[in-house]
Amino acid sequence: MRKLAHLLLALAVTLPALAETPERAITSLITAQAEAWNRGDLEGFMDGYLRSDELVFTSGSRIRRGWQVTFDAYKKRYGTAKETMGKLTFSKLEVHMLGEDAAWVLGRWDLAGPTEASGGIFTLVMRRVEGKWLVVHDHTSSDSPE
């Protein structure tokens, strides 16, 4: 009985430390997006975005609104096959919490494409919706030619 009490006490102390923090959950989501992209799974990549007309995606001089509009733009530019989408990596991720259910993320993206490589910086606004972290605003810029 005493051993069981010690085990329960150890679990009570250890389990909260093992719980996934919002920062880890957000980083895991972004990692899963890159993995989906690299499999040629554009829809899986887009699962990290709010599936709503409220989604905002800005890149270059364009502002796109809505999940479907963003998906269609990605599909037109990169296709939906591993061979056309290239290899995407995210790095230098910084997650900054704005509250319990909101955060912003700064990071770097690099894409080794079938014809050329590109990269740049992104800022994401994330919201926890029904327990899942999702991108609600994505501002992506490309590296300037040197």
C-alpha cells in the first residue's frame, strides 16, 4: 500500500511537467505542416490553418482572405505532388504567447524546389480553437535578391 502511495505521489508531481505546453503544441503543429508539405500533402499542410473566411494570408503585395482562397493559391503555385512542391523546412521558431489561447510566431522558411531554392521570414498569429492551435493570420516574406 505504501508503494502505491509513493507511485501516485510521483505521478502527481511528474505528469504536469510532461503535459504539452502551448509553445510545444504550436511547434509540433508547424513541424507537422512541414512534414505534410514534404509528403506532397497540401491539404494536410493546410490543416494547420483556420478553415474559415477569417483566415488572412499576406505575401508580397497580396492580401488573401479565406482558407479556400489560400489553398487555391498554394495549389496553383506549387501543385499537390511531392515532386512539384519541393522540400520545406522551418527554423528559428520563436513562439510568443499573447494569452492562454493566442500566440504569435516568428520563424524562417526555406524551400528547396524542383527548379530553384527560396526562403524568407514569416510571422503567424495563432489561436487555440476547440483545443487545437491554428494559424489565423500568416504574413510571409521572401528573401531579397542580393
